[in-house]
Amino acid sequence: MRHRRPEFDVSDLYRPFWLGLGVKLLVLLMIFGGAAQAFAQDKYDPEHPDVQKLIREGLEFVVTNSRTALPGPRIMYGMAAYKSQVVTSPNPKEHPLIDSAVEAIKLYCTESKLAGSAEFNKMYASALACIFLLEIDADAYRNEIEILLDHISERQQDSGGWGYRDEPTTGDVSQMQYIALALWLADEKGFKVSYRAAKEGLAWMLEFQESNGGWNYKYPPVYGAMAGYNNTVRPSLVAAGLGTVYLYADLLRLKARGGNLGPKVTEDMDLPPDVVDVTNEDDPGAVKDKNGPRVSFDRGALLRGMNNGNRWFQSNFEPETEDHNMYFLYGFERYAALREYLDGNVNGVEDWYDEGVDFLKTIQGSNGALAVGNGEPAEIQTCLAILFLTRSMSITIADKASGVLPGGKGFPTDVILKERGDKIIGGMVERSVTDMLQLLENPDQDQWELYLNSLDELEMEGDSVSRNEQLATLRGLVTHEDYQARLIAIKFLSKKRTLDNAPAFIYALTDPDERVVFEANEALRFLSRKIEVPRIAKGRAPSRNELKELKRVWKEWFLKVKPDGILLQEPEEDK
């Protein structure tokens, strides 16, 4: 019988660090997920009733079986709960599993724990804990995130890779995908990230890519009992490696969204045509073009690596794999989302999500578990499947594409800052949706403007019934006579990913103000994650034909995912 060593073994999550002195512990598993959704799936998306049922019943199974006190599983449970809530609830951060995960991370974010704990002996825990906090609330957990980022930086090997603490010269493809995601997301959230470290990580991935486009588990390979596993290209490892390459390409701005490589080398540089020059790779301010590449890199090698990996999946993609099936599906969703985001297509694997959903429908147990018999606990497998079903990475990219950036750092949270000419002005504003709605009785243009610039600060009040009433009132504002009221309503509702908001967004496409139309279309793209739907140029009134086509697309989408949904009556002249 062939001995098989997995990329990870979740039993480590339940095994004390001191067990079996001198014996290597297997890899700690904690999977996160954290936009690109031009995948044109014919059958399913996360709002489809069948997918919602898989997610809901899967999460119920996880809740019932989430009894461990160890931080590894708790973070995974929390991430699955958060992403599930994003597609099913107007309050995605409100869940006991999320609270439990945050508590576990804060407990372990100390120097002694990071230095000596079995939970952080591998790089899974540090990276995934960092990713989870960045997704939940980057500002609230800034201290913990910076501790985790420092730990990640300190653990990079001389070769540019990351891996086990007791294998300081061996990089681990499975672990490195989460390092890349942590660095990418930290950069997006405004944290300082070493571009040199990212460049070295990318170079490592391309150096050890196999000639067929795939990756093995570790490099240099570890021989002995694990040789059979280390020297075998597997779907889950190809997804991990290729997703990592795409993450670094975007972080380092080596590849523009939509399929183009970064800006061309200037004619006066004595460099090969596929090499970009940057003066100081760890000083963003020293980059020649603030929108251009952040490091010097052989872009020809990058493009070849991407193309070879994509061809591997074009020839080998199947939703059901020989081992670690849910781990593979979760990693593949991240790769596919990033590929669509940067390349503009997923040629050769266009139906990946539909096929994955159909497969998961065949294996879900009567208890809600989404698991197959390959050794990991069923609740861990179910979390991975949920992250696939919610399109976890696509949600993260959608947040990035929505243009929501960290702002006002160092200033009191109740001060609204904005530019007026070359001056910065401040104004106080009540941070309550109820207070904002009271402006309808006595409109004040200055107050509207302050609210428009402080939507991230607005809070909903009361119990769930009261909050739902506030949301319903905001939806009604799409017919308000004041364009700023309509604009505020659309922009605030766009942050609440719930299908109940879709009719208001679709109605707003008929708005006479192009700013409202722009925000409504962006809100629908974010809600549906159908980023292939054309964007409206900001500041330009779309043509009647453009609006007619957008309304058709969005109405068809809404009634497909919610057949019993009711659209708002459009103004007569817009029909």
C-alpha cells in the first residue's frame, strides 16, 4: 500500500505539541477565504436556492460540532460563518463562531505564544488568523494584525519561501498560498508590506514550478516515507501554487487587471523588454510610477508560469479529486477568482462553480455535513466546502473593487474629513441611521453632504426588527425628491449584501442623476459578484440603450435567483 502524506492533517489541531518528542507534527489546517465573478455560470451562484440550502445546512452542522477549544478550528469555523453570513444575512459579523475565533486569535497574539505554540509552529495559523482579522475589521484589530504580519516577516526563509519551523530550508507550497493572501489583503487594507519579501516569494514559486505547470508539496523535496507525496503533482497543490502566483502578481502590480502586463519599460532603460525596473522595492514612495510595478521582475517568466499552470487545469480540472477534495475546491475558487480578476477569463474551466455545486449536492449528508472519507474531521471539510460555495475570494475581491478604502486613520472616528480645494475640513455628524432619516423632515444640504461622506460611520440601531424597518425605509428613499437622499440610500444599502436590496438598486437605474445610476450599478455588481456586467463611466450619463440593457440583465439575474421576487414599478417614461 502506498504511503500518502497529506498537505495538512487536521488531527494536529487536536494533538498536544509535546506528543511524540522528536516526531514532526503534521501541518496545521485553518482555511480562510477573503470582484471577479465573470464566470458566467449557467446554473448556480451563491444566492441560488440550492446553494443557499447547502450553505445553511452545512453551517448548522458546523455549529453543532464546534466544541474544540483550540484556536485552529475556531478560526476556520469563524471564517466559514462570516462568509456564510455575507451571502445570507444583513449582519455578517454577528455570529457566535466569529466571536469565538476573534477571542482565540487575540489570546494567541503574544510573543510567547507565537514563538513557542504548536498552533503557530507552521505558517498556516499566523497567515490565516491575519487574513480573518483583516476581513472582519482591519482597524479594530490593527494591533493583532501587525503582530501577525511581523511574525510572518520573521519566518521567511533565505530562499524566499515559508514552511515548517523545523525545516528552515524547505518551502511548503500549501502554506505559502496563505502567506501570499495575507500580504495581498494587508496591502489592500493599508498596512505596510515588504514588496521585496513578496517578490522573493513569487520568484520561489516560479523557480519550483514543474515543467507541466503544476507544483509538488515541498521544495527542495523531503525524501523517505513522504517521497510518494512530495513528488506528486496534485490538483490541490496546483491550485495553491497558481493562486499564489496570481496574488503576488497583483500585489506587486506586475499584471494589470483584464489581461495586460504592467506598464512597458521606458526606452532609455538598458534592460531586456520583459524586465521592469524599480529603484527601491521596499519604499512605495520610490516607485517611478505610483500605478506601475512595485519591483523589478522578469515579466516573461511570470506570464509563462501563469500560462503553464492554466493549461494544467484546462487538461486536468475535475470537481472530485482523489484526496483532500474540499481543500482543493476552496483553493480552486481562490485561483479562479484571481484569474478572472487579472486575466479577464477562465478559459478551459468556465463551468467550475456549477460542476462543484453539483458535486457537493451529491455528497451532503442528512446531518448537513459536506464531507468525504479522506481523514479530516467532517466539520473542517464542511467549512472548506462552505468557503467554496460562498465564493470566498470573490467576495474579498468584490470588496476591493468596490473602492472602500481605509481612511481617517489617526483622526477621531466622529470627524468627517474631506478635501475642498487644497484644504482639509472637518465636521461633526451623528452616526445613526435614525438621525439621518430624520433629515427627511427638515432637509439640510450641508448635513446631507456630511452623511454622504461618512457612510462608513453610520450605525443601525435597535433589534433585528428595528434594523429591518430602517433598511426598508432606506430602500424607499430611491424615490425621494432630493438626489443626495437617493444617493446616500443606495451607497449605504450597497454595504449590506442582501437580495432584499436588489429591487431598489434596479429601480435606481432609472434615476435622472448619473451619480445615483453609477452607484446603483456598482451595488448590483457587488451584490451579485457578476463583475462582468459593464461598469458605467463615472461622471458620464449613460445612453438610453445602455440603461435598457443593464436593466434587462439585472432583472433577469434577480428573478433567476429569486423567482418570487417583486420588482418596483418603474416611472412610466423609463419603461
